[in-house]
Amino acid sequence: MADYEAVGLVEVKYFTIASQLLDAMCKGSNVDFLSSENYLGGRLVTLVIGGSISEVQGALEIAKHVNPKITADYLKGAVLISNPAPEIMNYLAAGKEDSQQISEEENENE
């Protein structure tokens, strides 16, 4: 996984809302989508983005203001981690590998 100046985490209710916020963040800022984690069958989703500090900060602001009705009811948290420790990046890379492995196994079973 590439080195990023900052990592942003956005926790939101429902997969569809998370997809809308991710789209707006990626279009509005020069950030990379790193990974996501789904909990409770997609009713709670954490999005992880990476980039420069200013771009990640801008993306988090976009997520907070993309649609006031959505963010007021469904956005649970948004945090910026500047200069993430190598352990954080390893954790994110491990989670991404686990989800890719699960996807590959599902494709084999089809």
C-alpha cells in the first residue's frame, strides 16, 4: 500500500449512503479509496480514503455537507489521521487482502 500523508475514515449508516458519499469525496478531492468495512449486513459502513492532508480534509468536509439531510441522520463520524503510523497502514492493507480473498472464494463457488 502506498504511503499517504493522511488517511480519512468516514463511518455512515447504510451501504447506499456510503456509496453516495464516497462518490462525492472522490469527485471533489484528489483522494484514493483505500478500503471499506461493512458491519451489520451493510447497515454500518466505514470508508477509508488516503491522500494529502488538505485533500483528505477537503473530502471529509464534502462528506459532511454533500446532502444535509443525509449527513445529519446517517453520518456517524469522520476523522482525519495525519502521518499515519506504519501499523495503521499495515492494518488497512491486511483488511483489504482479507476482503479480496473472500471475494475470490465467492467467485470460485459460483
